[in-house]
Amino acid sequence: MKLGIIGAGMIAQEVLGFIKDVSNIEVIAIAATPRSEDKLKDLSEKYGIKSYYTNYEKLLANPEVEVVYVALPNNLHYEVMDKALDADKDIICEKPFTANVNQALKIFKKAEAKGKIVLEAISNRFIPNAVKIKEEIKKLGKIKIVSFNYSQYSSRYDRFKQGDLAPVFSLENAGGALMDLNIYNIDYVINLFGKPKDVRYFPNIEKSIDTSGVCVLEYDDFKAVCIGAKDSAAGFLNTIQGEEGTIEIPDTVSTIGSYRIKKTHGDYQTYNENEDKSRLFYEFVEFEKIIRERDMERVEKLKEITLNTAETLNQARIEAGIFFPADTEN
């Protein structure tokens, strides 16, 4: 796989730190804005990247690039993926896939028409511990309560309070705690249990954006509570509670560094299936295999999770009165 990266921020740099260890992937190009040219030059030299561009459309025009990895602010995902499909590229796009579910549907429809693969990069679909927990749930008996909390005081929150709006706190950039942090909780619940039958979001709003909030997903026999906060912090303890036992994740569900199981009348047992790798390593191993083998069955399963999550986020956000500019587009 000859990969072109669009974006030069923290997540793109994290990927560059390990991508050489993923078999059959070669990063041959990277693109960002003109203001990032010095960074692009440094990254190209550091990681041996053949070409860099200050215009992503030039990267898309590079015939050597087979797959593009989109690591840009949320509001740009749709535009860039749409143009990447026009350029006949397969796509890996960072979470959240798009600003709303309608954009997601358009991208998948266009990808299908063009015979291209589009995949959402969200770490907890692929981390070994996350995959194993999905198998372990059957040990818990009837599920009663799921509680996930990803609360992390943002380094940009103090500036936000002074009126300096970073993309993650901007409606124009499809930001907010729901889309940035709580998406990990919600996507993992949907991965484990499927689409909820109802959803409610109770946000704390500042300057029209949700800086934190509680999302309740309703299933037939249990409730899932997903908390995400960028304006405050909390220790990480995520639980899946059943009549016969509980799984505890003493970490964010974006990393799941370990987990433990306690039977209702038993002791804790701790497990760790992960290797000493970046949390993002596992998804790129999977993506390479899916794209190389053109595994459309796996593509469809991942697409279903993406669309279910996008629809859930949409309902949660709109009913809470949080609207993005993309919501007014046809």
C-alpha cells in the first residue's frame, strides 16, 4: 500500500511514529496547509517521505498514491474524501467520519459506485483488548448497565474560555466533547451491542458548543451511559455490568490498556491481550489487510458501525440543540 497522509497534526505524527512497523505500507506523500510547510519538510526528512505538498489536491493528483489517510479537522473530512474518491483513491479517515450522517451516506454511496474502499479510523474497534472484551461479554449473563467515562481536561479549554476557539471547540469545525471524546464511548457501545433504540444527550454548553455531556443509549434490556468531558477530568473506570459478573476497563476506551473481570460472587482476574504498540497500530494492520484483499464483507461490517454511530451522534446532537453548518446542506 502506497499511502498519502493529508494532515500534519498530532494524530498524523503519531501514525508516522509507528507506520514503518506495519507490513506492506509505505508513506510516499504528505500534505497540509501552506502555514505547515516547515513542519511538512521536517516530517518528510525525518520519516523519509518522498513528496510533500501544501495543497492536498496535489497529493490526490499523485498517481503513485493508492490510499489516502485523512487526518484533518472534522469539518474537512467530507470535502477531502469526496475529492479523493474523484481521484480514485481508497480512503482511511480519522474519526468522526463526517460532521453528520447525511455526509457519511453520500461518501459510502459514492465509494460503492466507484468500487473504492472507505474506512473509519477509530482505535477501539481494533485494539486486541477491545476485540477480546466483545467475546468476554457472554460471561456476564444478562447485561444491566454499561458506564463509560472519557473526561480529560483539554489543554485548549483555558484559551477557549478567553474566546480563542480551537477547532475542537468550534461549531464551524464540527467540534465539541461529543464528537471528540464521547464518540469513543458511543462507538464502542454500538460495536458491542448494536444500534440503540433511543438516545438522549444532556450537554453542558458554553459559547454554543458542548464542553462536556452525558449521553444515554437505550437498549431493550439495559441502559448505557456515556460521559465525555473536555472541561473537567476524572479517573478512568469503565464498566459493563451483568447479572453474573462485571468487566472493568481502568483506562479510556480509546486505548483499553487492560481489563478485568469479576464474577458476581468471585474475585477479579486481570487480562491484557495488547502488545507494546501504539493504540493506532492495530487499525492500520487491519486496514492494510482489508484493502490488499479487497475484503468487502469486512468493509460492510465496519461501514455499518460507522453509520450507526453517525446516526446516534446526529440524533444526540440535534435533539440537544447543537447544530453544525453542514446540517443545513442538502
